[in-house]
Amino acid sequence: MKKFMGCMLGGAVGDALGYAVEFNSIDEIRRIYGENGISDYNLTNGVALISDDTQMTLFTANGILFAETRGYLRGILGDYYIYIADSYNDWLRTQRCNAKDRPITSWILNDTRLHSLRAPGNTCLSALSDKRIGTVENHINTSKGCGGVMRVAPIGLFLGKNNMPLDRIARIGADAAAITHGHELGYIPAALLALIIAKIIRNIGNELHKIVKNSLSEIERLYKNEKHIDELSTILNRAIELSESDIDTISAIKELGEGWVAEETIAIAIYCALKFENDFEKAIIASVNHSGDSDSTGAVCGNILGAYLGVDAIPQKYLEKLELKDLIEEITADLYNGCRMNGYSDYHDEVWLSKYIECNYHMGN
């Protein structure tokens, strides 16, 4: 449970810390927050606001759990990406957009706190508004923005706890990103993140740099025929090299990019996680202090290192004022526990049914 909570809360912490400076240059960040940059939350009405990154991560989790429950209780389970796409359609409803005429599948839609516009990505909005569902085989666009990779950590968590082959988990991560991002470098980084998280959950390798290197090797094998795989390999190997060097973090991250595209996001996140693999706070601060997409690089770094170190490694100051902490904890517990009902037992869980079958659950009921 601690790894699950660390991953989900850690991602939200990085998102919330970085959201305040997402569109600032490093010079502006230093001017506002001091030479060391932002290291504490910039609170709004006493709360550290999360962005669309955490919103969509929660809807990813809801989609996976809806799929599993339907499979257990009704004997029907299609491709995971279809249920995740429906959940993203529910997220689209919260953004005051015209969603597809599809049934509601997400109980978290009932939490009005999610009905907030937090700089949602235009690619996600436009792709989800399309009548089609993007897939790896049938691209909906050619975007390689980071909106695909920043939301897939629950896939590695949930599917990593069972016996599903790691290759399949990686491909499901790619499928989830390809719903909105059709470029190879838009969805392959998501496959990598899902694989890293799954390996951490399964305790495959007790050193983070080995997990990352082995995961990259597997992604290179899985996608060896893809046109842009060498570009991803180059930037990620450079991130690993930089984490082992004495180059200061600002210069290292500048070399890797700004994080607006997925390969840069995961490279920056991996660099920071490896550079400070035993210190969540230092890693998360480094991951958001740059001239780029600070909330997404912070979210992915928080997912990785939070899963690796566990929730106890996250300083309390980052958890106390975190927006939606209660909702994140509740759906994370559901990811950890999974559906315990099936068609062959007498076990009954009315709350679970109201969440993942009827989709009418309200927290506090």
C-alpha cells in the first residue's frame, strides 16, 4: 500500500508544486521565490492546487477499476483503453466541453472539486472531442505532447500487482496515451513509465537506476521497429548519464529540454529521480525548477520516486495542504485492493458497486 500511496500522492505533490510555476522561466522563478527556486507550495485559499495532470491520472484510475469490476461481475472485459477513453470522456465533461454521448463510467465525476479548469492541454481537449478514439494503430493526430505520459501511472500500479506480462502492461500504457497523442514519442514514453512503475511494484530490481535501465532496454526491444525509438533512447541515456555527473540540476535539465513533449518530460523526471533517488524532496524540487512544463515533470518524477521510496518518504508539509488528498487516497486504496467480488462468491460490497457499476457514489456517503 505504501508504494501505491507514494506513487499517487507523490505525483500529485510534484504536480501541485510545479503548477504554480508551469509557465515561468527559471529566471522568473528565481526572482519570485529566491535563488533556490520554488520549494514550498504557493497556496490558493490555503490549498495547493493540482492541475489537469492529477485530474486525468485520477480518471485513468477510475477507468481501470471500472473495467476490472465489469470483467469480474459481468464477464465482459474488452481492451482497457476503451474504458479509459470513456473515463477521459467523463473528465471532458468536467472541463465544460461537449463530451461524446457515452454512458458515465466514473464515480469521481460526482466530486465537484474536479470540475475545475486547470490549464487543460489543447491536444487532450481536441482529441477527446473527436468522434474517434485514437489508438496506436490508428492515430488521431501527430502530437507528442506530454499529456499522454503524465496520466498513466495507475496502469503500472494496478496491473503491476498481478501476473500480467510486463510487455502487455507497457503496451496498455501506450494505448492509454495514444487515445489523445498519436506520435510515437507521445505514447512510447507512457509505455516506459507504466513499465517502470510496474517493476517497482513487483520489486524487480532493488536499485532504481537498474530498474530504469532495464525498462528502457525492454522498451527498445518492444518498439525496435518504430521510427523514433532511437530519439527516445538517446535522450533517456543522456538523462541517466547526467544523473551520474556533477553538472548542476538547472544546466542538466536545460540540456534535456523543457518537458512540453513526452520524451523530454520523462527524461527530466528520470534524471531528477535518479539524481536524488533517496531524497523525495530534493528530487521533486529539482524537477519543477526549470523553464518548462514544471507540473508534468514534477508529476512524473513524483510518481516514480513516490512508488520507489513509499509514501513515508514524502514530507508532511507537502501532504497537509494538498488539494484532493482524500480523493486520491480513496481511489488509490481501491487500486491496491481491487474488486473482491465475482460471480462465484457470496461476498457483496455495496460501496464498490455504487462506485464501479452504478457510478453514483459520493464521498462521505
